[in-house]
Amino acid sequence: MRALKIQLFLLLTICSMFGAQLLAQGPGKASYINAENLRKAKRYQEAVAKYDEAIKLEAGNYRYYFSRGKCYYAMKEYDLALSSFEETVEYKKDFVFAYTLIAKIYRRKEDLPNAIYYYDLAFQNEQDPKRKVGYKMEAIKLLLQQNKTEEAQKHLAEVKAVAPDNINILYFDAKISNQNGDYENAKSSMVTATNSPSMATEAPANAAKYWYELGYAYNKLGDYQNAQKSWEKAYFGKYKPLIDREKSINSPSYFYRMAVSYYMISAYTECKAQVDKALELQNNFSAAYLLMGKIDKKRGDYSSAINNYKSASNFETDPAKKAKLESMLVSLQVDAEDFDGAISTANSVLSKQPNSPSIIYLKALAQYRTGQYNGAISSLESLMAGTTDNMTKAKYNFIIGMAARNSDTEKAKMAFKSAMFGPYKPAAKNELDKLMKAG
């Protein structure tokens, strides 16, 4: 008897549950199930008829509208699909999948503002963080397609609050910041992204976009060495020409050419700023050091000018150009009254060009000024045989006379007599007269 009562209780419970389930399913459930089976069999037109039947029986069930919309979508009846999805969210405001399909339809129609609007609604109603990020990123991509960077940045701020360390979000943040000229923020985002553990699993070609944006930010901030390091890791596919273009307008030669322009109008501060950029990119740029030396010379800073001329000479690899730079350095050292330095540099030049008249002359002049009179006389006498110009002969003879006047008066007298030409005549006559009076 007890067993019978238990069986009867269980039967009543099951019947009660089944009846409740039927009641919960609603009057349109059977038609909906038939429609779903037809849809899965790709018998879309018949499925739509059954969904319509279910909707007539139970107008407030959002799932019926949504599934009918999926049928229309599969049939490429996008306007009818859109209408069904819009009815879906009327009955269930937080039904994310309907919002995403509405966004896709508007995207197909190239109605991007509406597509963005519905992706944003999907973002607002989604609970799963990963999908939430995905919907917002689609909206951001569409905004960037339209160059609406400011609006995209607002959406980006919202999604960053959800996933602040997501490298794709950081990438778009950097991309937009670079476009808007906020290079510090772009750098910060990409430093975080490129140091993220997620980057370890990225293939080099896929990671290129992150390194490109980081290099771009560094480049615009004037940190050319770090820009170069970043771009070396970004040199793949479509980024190659982009990097080459940026380098062409931000290269040592580019900044040097700008520096020359400023130098030509005596804008030395601006010129030096561009030279500094060139040397930051290429610290062995000979021409840049020479230009810096010329600026120093113009400003009367001979010590710095000499150092820069030396650097220009040291970094020059072309033998002919190197010799020319050393010759210019000798002349500068003489002008700066660095006569010992001039003699040393002259000897270096003469070891490679032993018959250079201009360097032999400068060496002789430096020897005279340091009291190395015999050396000066010897150097100038070696030049005399190859000289036919009277003015040049007068110059050489005048220096010989000055060098010999205290040690060999006869040589000095003869030299001063031969120096009486052009601008040297008055001083040569004066020195000769003093020697003649002395006996």
C-alpha cells in the first residue's frame, strides 16, 4: 500500500511538471520547433511560414522573431531580416545577438553610423568581457575607416576600462593617438603592449603593427635610435614602404639638408638643431660635423670648430675628401693660432700628399710663428722653385726674411729685396732699412 502511494505521488509530480513545462513553452512552441527543424534543413521559406504561425499564437516571444530573422538573413532578404531583429529587441532589450546581426546588416548596406550604433548597443548589453571587447573594436574599426579619430578615441576609452591590458586595444589606442599627434600616449600604450606576455606568442609578421606604431611615436618624439630599433622589428609586408617613407623624411641626410638651408641664411641656432638630429641618427656623419665646425667658426668658437673639423676628418672614409678636410683643418688651426696643432695636421697630410703647396705653406707659417725658423725657411724655399706668380713669391720671401733676420742677415736682406711687390713692399722695405742701418 505504501509503495502504491509513493508511485501515485511520483506520477502526479511528473504530470504536474510536464503540464507546467507545456504551459511555460507557450502556445507557439510546437510551431517554433517545426520551424527550427525546417531552418536547419535549409528549407527557409517553409520555416518562415512556421515562424509566422508561432508569432500569431504567441506574439511576445522574442526568440520567434530572432529565428525568423536568421532565416531571412540566410535567404539574403536583409530588409526583412532587419525588421525581424528590430522586433526581437523590442521584446528583449538586452538580446546581444540581435544587435550584432543588425549591425552586420547595416554594415552590408554601408550605413556605417547605424552599424556603429548597434555594435555599441551589443557592447553595452554583453556580459562576457571578451565578446564585449570584440563588439566595441568593430565599432572603432568602422570609425577609423571614416577617419573619425576623435569619436573613435571616445569609444576606445570605454573599452580600455573593460580590458586595459588587451594588446589590440592598446594598438588602436596608439594608432589613433599617433594620428592625432599624441605621441607620448601612443608610446606609452605600445611600450605596454610590446612588453606584454601576449606578444611572446605573436608571429613576427603579426607583431609588426605594434612595433611600427611604437617606432612612429618614437620617431615623432625625436628618439630616433629607439625608432630605428622598433622599426627593425616591424620591417614586414605593408610596413616596409611605410617605414622607408618615414625614414626618407627623417633621415640623417634629410636633417642635414635642412641644416644647410638654415646655414645659408645665417640661422645658426636652427641649423645646429637640425645637425643635432642628423648626428643622433648617424653619429659618424662627416658632413654634419663639418657644418657644425663652420657654425663654430662663424661664432668665433675656434676650439669647438677645430674639434668638429677633426671629427669630420676622422669619420670621412673617402681618401680624397679626407685629405681635403685635413687641409681645411690646418688652415683653421692657423687661424685659431693653434700652430703646434697645425704642424701636426700638416705633417699628416704631407705624409699622403708630400707636394701639396698650400699645406707646405701653412706648415711654414706655423713653423715661423712657433720660432722654428730654419724649418719655415726650408719649407718655403722648397716651394719657391715651383712658383711663377710674383705675388706668391713676394709672400714666401717676406716670411723667409722675417725668419732669417736674427740669424742670417744676408739671407734676410736678399729675401726682403725680393719681397718688394704688391702689399708686401712697405713692410719688406721697412725691415730691409732696419737691417741696412744695423750694418
